[in-house]
Amino acid sequence: MPAMNWNWKRLAMAAAMAVAAQGAAAAVPLPALGANPAEVSVSGLSAGGFMAVQLHVAYSATFKRGAGVVAGGPYYCAEGSVLNATGRCMTHASSIPVSTLVSTTNSWAASGAIDPVANLTGSKVYLFSGTSDNTVKQPVMDDLKTYYQSFVPAANTVYKNNLGAGHAMVTDDYGGACATTASPYINNCGFDLAGEILKHLYGPLNARNNGTLGGSFTEFNQGEFSGGSGMAATGWLYTPAACAAGSGNSCRVHVVLHGCKQNYTDVGDQYVKKTGYNRWADTNNIVLVYPQTSTAATNSCWDWWGYGSVNYAKKSGPQMVAVKAMVDRLTGGGGGSALPAPTGVGTSGATSSSMVIGWTAVAGASGYNVYRGGSKVNASPVTGTSYTDTGLAPSTSYSWTVTGLTAANAEGAMSAAATGTTTGGSGGGTCFTASNYTHTVAGRAYALWGLTYAYGSGQAMGLWNIYVTTTLKQTGPNYYVIGSC
């Protein structure tokens, strides 16, 4: 019987892969619509809400109009820990260090890992938390409001927190009972949340279309942007008839992010077609893009705690790069198509304090950005195909990635990482020798799928338990490598 079960599972998996492959083959490229790059915004529920905050804060120069957040939390709330994610960032079992998260935001902006925080002052934020939501409790959203107060004017923020909704996207005519928390996590509360979000972000809108929509739904190829990273092979686009290719920049773009267990495989087209966004988009020239996670992602969630990358909340996070590239395609910010990831990235010329990073030229790129551990290290675009990174610690391993830039300064996809170790003996840094479990509790490492990784360098440390002992050397703020002092 066990063998039969295994064979059945293999056949089911093969069938599922075949269906997925057929879907990807049938999908079309995301079109370059020439939408207005100054009219871009994002909203999301739950994991999508946390992801919406990440995109809004990290790419504030792109999501200029702002964000709608339903049952989300402060930027970088989990700080790379699944324990923080499921604890303080959902149940609020312990306090969220909002002031620390604000400081991290400012620090990352100063280093170029995210866009300048000054961009946020001109954006708008709509926050929603149901009083019956016991999944992401209201104190978490209260902390999100407090977080945004450091960057967004109070007059630009709306916080709706007096409706008895469960953990769900709220509509005025579709879904389960208002107070429930159950699949598909869309509840009929007699409240048009999608409309309220869009009206706050964009100002007065034309009445929604309650009849047959005049636009079109398109299943597009997501693979050219994501390369996997927990994202599905395809995503969905709603294009109003007035926003077809060649319509100029009169159209806006709004990114809609589903929550956990809500992607197309989980709930079909319900989140894409039943959450209320399309009928407002149809009469107000708003192009809607619905990116999709894959079921290979943890609970089909967006990466808001680091399950896929230590840089998940930065501009260099794989899912972040993918969604940004989709927006660039729709607005023409990428010249009609997103630049591919640079290839051939490698390191050479190591000294005790520097490393040369080189790569193969990308067609259409006018320059490049270089990232070390997820933080941009070049002050201005690199015009050649190599860069010397300086100020490094001796005998220390680092990781670099590279992106191409269009003439409009839009970043393309992130390259694969290249690692290198500086020379010069054991000098510099403070060492900590402890079990992998202790390292994670102390904030020097994080656990993912039973394995442990060093913060900053992302180096693999082995199993996450109390038995495996590792020596980590701190070579910078929140940056650790495997080594000795």
C-alpha cells in the first residue's frame, strides 16, 4: 500500500506539472501599455498586505500614489524570523519594535537598499482591520498606522477599524458571512473596500460599472519576471478597453496582492474577479495586475518574513524585483520590456579590503547597480561591466548581485549571486560560537525549512537545532559570516 500511495502521488504530481506547463505555454507576455508611471499604487490582504507595505516603502519612487493595506503590519515587522511573523506580527503576543523598524527603514534608504523615504510624504495610505479578525489582530494594524506616521502625513492616511469583519477581503455583495475567517477569505460585509481604497488613493472616481465589464482579462507569463522564487508561472491582468496598447499615458496601474491560500490554484478566479476592483477600474482607466504566488510558496504566501531570501523586504528581494518589473513593463519604464538579469557575474582581484565584481553586458542597459548583501554599493550607475567594491573586512565572505538599468533608470531583474572572500588574515569582527538554534534566537541567523542561514551573508549553517554548533563572525551591522577571529 505505501508503494501504491507513492506511485499515485507521483502520477498526481506529474499531472499537475503538465497542467501548469500547459498554462504557462498558453500565457502571453505582459503587454507594454504605456500607462502613467506617476499613477501607480498597490494594495493587498494579509501576506499581500505585508507585501504591499514592502513594495510601497522599498519602491516608493514607483508606488507614488500609495498603498491599501488589509490585515497587514509594519515594514520589516518579522525582521527575517518566522517566529516574529507568527507571533508579534499576527497575534501581537509581544510588542512590535516600531521605532527600530523606522530606524531600519531610514538606514536602508540611506544605503540605497530601498528608495529615499522622502518619496513617501506625497503618497496616501488606506488601512483596514476587522474587529473580528483574530488572524492579524488590530494591535498589529495599529502599529502599522504608528509606523506610517513617521513617513506619511496624517491627512493622507485613512484607518477603517470599526467593521465586524473576519480575516478576509471585504466586499458589499460577494463572499461569506462578514465575521467569518474561511476560504476563499472574501466576506460580504455590505462595504465596498476595493472602491474605498481606490478612491482614497486616486481621489474622486467615476461610478463603478455594475454591469458587464468592457475590458479584458489576460493570463500573462510571470516566469520572465520571477524565475520561480515562490511565484506562479502565470499572473492575471485586467485592462479597461480605454487602456489597450497605444492609448498613451492616460491610464493608471494598481497592483492587487492576494493573501495566503488565495492564489489562482487555491481559490480559482475569485480573488481576481470577485473582490470588487475590476468594476471601478473599468470606468476609471485603472489597469489592474494580479501577481500570483505558487503553491510551492509557504501556504501560498508572499515572502514577508524571509522564507525565500534574506533580502525579501529590500529592492533586491526576488519577489520585489519581479513585481517592480511588471509595473515597469506596463508603464513603459523599462522601455517596453523589463531588462533581463545580468549573467556571468563573478568575483576576482580580492584584497584584504576590496573585491572586483564583473558581469556580461545586458542588451539595452545604459548602466548597472551592484548590491552587496542586498544593499546597493555604487553611488551612481556603473557604466561598464565591472565594479570594485571597497571598505570590506579582511578574511570575510560576501555576496554580490547586479541589476541592469534602462535609460529611464528603471531596474531590470536581479542576477544570481556571486560570492568572494577577502584576503588578509583573521582581523576584524567579533565572533560568536553557539548552537544554530541559539544563533537564531540571538538574531545572528534565521531558520528556513529546518535549515539555518547567517544574517547578511545568507551563508548556510546546517540544521536548525541545538546540536549543530557554528562560529559566526560579525563584520558589519546585522551582517554575519561563517568564520573565526
